Amino acid sequence: MAQMIFEGILETLYMTIASTMLAYLFGLPLGVLLIVSDKNGIKPMPTLNAIISFIVNIFRSIPFLILLVAIIPFTRLVVGTMLGSTAAIVPLTVAAAPFVARMVETSLKEVDAGVVEAAESMGASTWQIISKVLLPEAKPSLITNATVTVITVLGYSAMAGFTGGGGLGDIATRYGLYKFDTATMWLVVLVIVVIVQILQEIGLRIAKVTDNRTR
Amino acid sequence: MAILKLEGLTKTFEGKKGSINALTDINIEIEAGEIFGIIGMSGAGKSTLVRCINLLEKPTSGNVVFDGRELTMLKKKELEKERTKISMIFQQFNLLMQRTALKNVCFPLELSGVPKKEAEKKAKELLALVGLADRAGSYPAQLSGGQKQRVAIARALATDPKVLLCDEATSALDPKTTRAILELLKDINRKLGITIIIITHEMSVVQKICGRVAVIDGGQIAEIGVTSEIFAKPKSEAAKRLVYPDGQMEETFAGGGLLRIVFDGPTSQQPIMANMILEVGEPVNIIYASMQDIDDTAVGQMVIRMPADDDKAGEMIKYLKKNNLKIEEVRE
Ligand SMILES: Nc1ncnc2c1ncn2[C@@H]1O[C@H](COP(=O)(O)OP(=O)(O)O)[C@@H](O)[C@H]1O
Ligand SMILES: [Mg+2]
């Protein structure tokens, strides 16, 4: 039992962390692109902005459970199977990347336009503004939002249990729904709650320590 | 030689509710090494004008000639390079909040690829120049407004600019800090020979450091000339509004009225007022007085209430005119 829950924790963390990282790999550039190409951005590209925004919105509108099922053929294509934690990473990433894009967009929007203007007046190129102004200045907000993302993905990963994704969600579903073993189900839920608390706390601490506006 | 020439600069913003003519046919020549003021009320187009100078805003028509180069013709990369020679400081300082003072000053050097060690050495020298050698490791959030503006000035100087644009650089500061920052700018102008352009809505700022000034109103240049002259005898309505913020001038003089006396040059060293009172044998009430140092000549104005007696008032006016003072009655 303890062994099973322990493995569940590892699987959940594996799915959550891997999916979040992959979601940032795709979502971060998209978020940056959304800000940069905005009509008031540093390199306005209205058409590109509208296209990205549209695609992001579509993916964000699809409920995760439906997405999970809908992209099974794609998951098979990428991983070779639709079962197991590794397979769950595919739908989790697809669902989280557009979410990350919007989160990054929101964080970067908070950077004072005056600071960007100052950098432009110093002859900074678009890339320099992104790498030396937007991202570093938004760092605390990016970290806070990354925490929200991790926790959201953790929640999704529990749903991935329905399609045999493994992890704590899988255990809770099997014991609670199919075996009517509510005690085990609640135990697993408790473990998830504790993990969420820890992640939240870590995220906030890092955001606070790295923010130089308050020291 | 003119370091900066604005030729027929026009900027129109196309908005939803029609177009706004923010700037109309602006012609200014700024000489290398001078401190030039651009003054106007809020909304006059001052910020648009400075943003057009370094092409943060693209003029609708007209030319910006900087150091002999026509900026509007340059490609993006060339423009980025020229921009390092035109620095800018802002009302809100616009420092990078996640960087220390030192790293803020290093920032423009980083942009142009100066090695870190070299950049830091220069940044330290500049922080010392602005009087913040001991705050290199502080973050902007730990600095006062005046200190933040000093960091911004050091940062603006890092690329050895030829021109420093100051858009309302003291407008967020208290009067004492404002004075200190203006002194610093004057010092920098003198020591480094950098041309400084001061954009402000406050006459007192222009009076303190600008040799010449352009008055901008409704997106047009209303008047342009030597500060002490515009200050003493404003011709345009816009300039008059700025020089006498709360009163108009009348040419007739009457006892009991208010009289504005302008001092410029050597006369202000002499005890004119005391002598006048002694000669006429009537006291006056000084309502308002302000003396400034414009470009090393004492300039100032004083508003006095004249005696109720028309004759005595007339005598005073005669005395002041005899001493070559410019006088005008202030209508209440
Ligand atoms: N980006 C913009 N779009 C539309 N109108 C603008 C824009 N920037 C400035 N304006 C308008 O141009 C005029 C001059 O503004 P500004 O240059 O900021 O004045 P100042 O700095 O003298 O207060 C104002 O009427 C303002 O509303
Ligand atoms: Mg302005």
C-alpha cells in the first residue's frame, strides 16, 4: 500500500514536472511572441498576433478530459502507446502550453512600458529587450505563475488517471470509483493536497527571494 | 555648429476619433554644448517632440538631422547605433527594478557588447560622478527619487552620448531635489560638454539652467530665443502664460496697483529697491520676488504693490525706468 502510494507520488511528480517543462518549452516563446507582436508591442505584427491568439484560445477552450481523448491518435504517434505516465505527458503538455503562453503574456505585460522605452532609447534590439528587459524584469511574476501552472498540471495529471495515465489520480480513481475503498481514496487525496501545498510554498518563496523590488 | 536640427517636423496620430496633430512644422536648431529648454503646458506635444528626436516615434514628415546625419533615413540597425549617442532620462526614471544601481549603469554598455569588467569600471566612475559611489549595490526600490534620477543620469552617460534628452526629468521630484539634479546636469554640461535638452512645463526649471528656450503650444513653436529675454519680455501668448501663470499685463499704471519689475544683468546687484523707497519716500509691499541665475547672469522678478497715491506711484515708475529696469503692471 505504502509502496503503491509512493510510486504514485513519483509518477505524478514525473508527469507534472515533465509536462510543465515541455509546456514552457512551447508556451514561453508563444507568450513572448504574443507580447512582442502586440499592436503596442516592440515589434507589432497584428496578423501573427491574431493567429497565435486564436490558436491559443481554441486549445484553452477544450475541456481537458475531451482533449485527453481527442488526441489519443496523436499521443500514440508520439509515444507509441496511450497508456502510462509517459503517454499522459503528451495531452498534459498540449493542454498546458497555451495556458503557459497566456500566463507568460500576463507576466510580461506587467513590465513597465517606460522601462522598455528607456531600453529602446538606448538602442536595444528587439532580442535584447526580450532577454535583458522583459524576462528578467518579469521574473518574480513568471515564477509565481509557474507555480500556478505546476499545480494546474498536477490537477490535470490526476484526470489523466482515467485513461490509464498512472500516478495518484489513477490510484484514487481505481480505489474510490471502482473498489469503493473510500479510505484509500481520501488518503491519496490528502497526499495530493500536501504536494500542492509544498509546491505552492516553494514557488512563493522563490518568487519572493528573487524579487529585488521589495528588499 | 548645430548638433541637432529639426526641420519641418510634423507628427499626426491617427486615432479612432479622427487624427490629432501633435506636432506641426517644428523647426529648431540646437547648438553643440548648449542647454536648450523646451517648455509648454501639458499636452502641448513636448513628449512627442522628444520621442521624435530619437525616433521612438516616427515623424509623419520632416527631418531630424543629428550630427550631420539624417536619422529618418537610417535603417533599424544604424538607428539603434545612433541612439546610443542620444541618451534620455525620464520623469519616472525607468530604471530596471531587478538590477542594482551599478548593473543599471552597465546596462547600455552590455547592449553594445562592452566586456563586463570594463563596463563595471566605467559604471563605478559614473556613479561617483553623480555622487552615488556608495550606493552601487542598492536596488532602485531602496533609493529615493533624487537618487534614482542620479542613477538614470549615470546610465544615460554610459555610452558617451553627445546629446542628453530630459523629458520632465525633475517633475516627480521635490523643489530641493529638483535644484540638486539641475545643478548636476549643469555640471555635466560644463565638464563633459554634452548638449542637454530640457523638456519641462515649469518655467523655473528653464530659468535655472537653459541658455535658450523654445516655447511650444498646441504642437507648434510659439516662440524661441534666449531664456532671459523670453523671461523678461515674452511675446507670444503661450510664453506669457508660462511667465505670468496667474495674471495678464496692462500698459497703464495706476496707484495702488501691482507692478512687476524684471531684473536682468548687472542692475540686480545694486540695491535698487531700497534706493527707490528712499528717493520717493514711500514704502512698498513686496508681494512676490524670485531671483535666479540664468547662464551666470542674475535674473529675477519682483512684484510690488505701489503706493495708493498716483503721484508717488508715477515717481517710482520714473525711477525704475531711469535705472533701465523693465516694468509692467500686473492686472489683478
Ligand atoms: N500615441 C499617441 N496616440 C494618440 N495621440 C497621442 C499619442 N501620444 C500623444 N498623443 C497626443 O498628442 C498630444 C501631445 O502629447 P504629449 O506629447 O504627450 O504632450 P506633453 O508631453 O507636452 O504633455 C496630446 O494631445 C496627446 O493626447
Ligand atoms: Mg509629456
